[in-house]
Amino acid sequence: MKGATLRKVVFLLVFLVLAGFAAREFLELRHFKETVIVSEAFTERRMLSDWLPNLKNTWGDTPVYFFDSGVPGATTLIIGGDHPYEPAGTIAAYVLMENLQITSGRVIVVPRSDMSASTQGIVGNGYPQFLHIPTSWGQQVYRIGDRETAPLDQWPDPFTYVHYPSGQNLAYQDIRNLNRAYPGRPNGTLTERMGYAIMELIRNEKVDLTIDFHEASLMYPVVDTYVAHQRAEELSFLAAMFSQAEMPMKTEVSPKNLHGLAHRELGDFSDTLAVLVETAEPFIDRVVGRVTEQLMIDGKDEFLQRAADKGLLYTSYDINNAQTIDNRVGRLLTSAYQLINVYNMMHPETPCGAMFPLYTDVMTNGTGYYLQNPAEVDPSRVFEN
Ligand SMILES: [Zn+2]
């Protein structure tokens, strides 16, 4: 074998060894199951494919948890994990599920609305696969996924994504973005089918209030904000006012001509009051330094601080008092609570009597305090998600 050929064979072998290590990590994330321990208020677990059977046995199917008080009242739907690389959304949904008490009406939770997107990272980006939340009994582990449905499950992307039914042209990769796929259609792409199934869940279960949990970069104007469908405008402005007691929130009204988003289509294609909530996530801004699990937990980044000093951010940022995971999980929880609270003031005859930990609780005790030990509870309340 000549020197040049030998060198090529050696490079090939080195490449295969490295690819083998990477493949093992990709498979680990793809098949990792999160643990959630539902509170005593839990009544039933269904699958999203109950509302659209062709989702069965696809990565678009996902668990739907019901907490029914048995007392007449309003139904609230909490959606987490629409964009899994905004993990506070799913973790807030889990904290709510593990601690929920309910005296009237129902709460339905879909903690991983785009299951597929949670099973791989963004192609070409380097960041951790998992987030470990410390608790008194050990660590609870969650996936950090992609923003969009995995290309493994929906591929290839077109040159332009034409949104159905508006016909609006959107960025090509948004064809895999659940928050651009509403209201969806029953025989569309996998992501459109997920969107349609969530719409069908809302329509069939007569969901009164839908709250979609998100996080945004600090250089994006819509941060620490409610984005409300027109019919939920007054509700959101009042909820933002009540939230001030714990933390500042802004309200924006959904643009009528921007299609596919939850705060637009959920309200237009069903009777629900649709509100999306954004926290500030110091992890997904392009200017940050090393994107590590530590950054996801403590939010400390010197480059974001420089951006803040130059007035480039849309929310306050202080590296010594940054947006920690506790801060963001708590913000989503209080945001949801105040929407339900104001809804109940406006509809005193049909309240949704839901109680769960709020911003001040999570900031005082930490997120892990509200995650139960699976070894110490009745196994019928422990689920893999
Ligand atoms: Zn998002």
C-alpha cells in the first residue's frame, strides 16, 4: 500500500470511530424517556392520536394528561415543548403536572407537543443534549431538543413553505415548525397533522383557555411577553397587570397577517382564548459564548452583559442576577396562573379552580423542590414521556 492510500484508509477509520461515538449520543437522545410524576388530581392519560388516528406509531404522537376535578367549570389547556430548545416550557408543564390541585373545571397538559423535535438537536449547532435539575433525592433529567420537527421524521424541506390554508409564504424550515403549522390538516405533513390534532383536541374537549409556553432570545422584541389572540386581548392585559406583583410582563396582540402561530390560528379556528407566553432564555442568542448546560441553568454570559450595556436587548439583563432556569420556569407558571385567575374573574359562574407553584415559590425553593421522587410515590402516578 502506497503512503497516500494508507493515509486515506487511516483517515477513514478515524472518521468511522468518531461517527460511531456521535451515533451513540444521537441514539441516546432519540430514545431517552423523561419521567413525570402526576399529582393526585390526575385522572387520565390519552395520546394525541386519539384526535387524529394517523398520528399513531409516528414520532408526532405524544401523551396528553387530564386533570378533571369532576366539578363543572372551565377547561384550560397547557401546551409545552412546541419548541424543545426552549426547555423551560416543558419543565414548567411538568412542575404544574406534579403539583396541580384542582377544585373546579379541568386542566389538560401536553408537555411535549412536538415530540419529534425533542429527540434531536439543531443540525449544525453544538449544545448539550440534556438538562439536569438537582433535587433533594438526586437529579431529574430532561431532553433539550430542536426547534423544529426532526428531519428524520419529515424530509425534505421545500424551497418555500406555503402555509395552509392562508397560502402565505414562510421560510422553508418553518414547514417543520409546529408554531407555523396551525391550524394544520389531517393529511398534511407530520407537523401539520400534529397541529390539526391539537386543534381537534381543543374543539372536541371544548377548551376555554389555551396557554402555549415558549422562550425567546433576549435580542428578540417579544420577550417576557403575552402574545394574545384578539379575543384574549383584555384577558392578557389584565393578567400582565396582576403579574406585576411578582414580575414584569408585557402584552402584545397577535398580528392578523402572520400565519401558522398558536396565538393566531388556535383562536381563529376554534372558540378557545389563545395566549402564547415568552420568557427570556439566555441560551439561544447568537452572541453568547460557550453554550453549555451551566448557561442553561444560571444564564450567566459576559457577551450578553456587553450587549445589555450597549442597549441591544429587549429585557433587562444583569449577569449577577440573570434569567436562571428557576426564574424562567416560575415566570411561565405565574403567567399561566394569572391568565386563569383573570378568566375566573370574568366567568365567575364557570371557573377553572387550578392551584400550582408560582414564580415566588420556584425562586425561593428552586425548580427541583417541586419535582417528586419517583421511588417514593405510587407507581400508577409515574409516567415516561
Ligand atoms: Zn418558541
